[in-house]
Amino acid sequence: KTGLFKNIEIYNLWTIFVNDPKYKIYFMSNEDCWKMHLDEIKNYIIKYKKRPSHHSKDDIIKKMGKWLNNQQANYKNKEQIMKNKEISKLWVEFVNSPMYIPYFNTITE
């Protein structure tokens, strides 16, 4: 096979590869990765009725806690992915949701 047919074959193989559930996560956009992390945080809060701690001895929970703290700082300073209006909107909806707002109260609240 040559030319166009070879290119179509390569394209089809690549498309199958990047959409394979085993590998799809490695080809996600930054926005999709961010949304996936947000879903993980939501699930954690629902399950454990608390925020993941960035001081946890469990590396996965610690990573989630650090991610959450970074997002708060990024939102406050309108930095990094929080410059994206869709992401910023999702963050505001999350922290102001009746289900999650108790986990984002300040010390005085």
C-alpha cells in the first residue's frame, strides 16, 4: 500500500489506539484531566464527608489535597487553568454547591 491508502491505514490505527480505554487517559486534554480530578474530589468528599488532606500519609489522598489547594490558589489569582472561563465556572459551581459548600467555609464561618 502506498500514498493515500497507507495514510488512511495509519490514521485508522492511530484512532483505534487513542480511543482504546486502556490508553485514552494518556490523550486527554488539560481541561478533561482537570474535570476528572474534580470528579475524584467530589467522590472523595461524598464518601468520607471531608476534604482530602494535603498532609495525609496516603500519597493518593495527599495528591488530591494538594490539587485542591492549588485550584483554590489558581482561582483566587486567576492563574493557570483558571484563566479558562469554562473551568473557572465549574470551580465556582463546585465550591458554591449546597452539597460541597460546607467543606469550603472559612475558619470564621
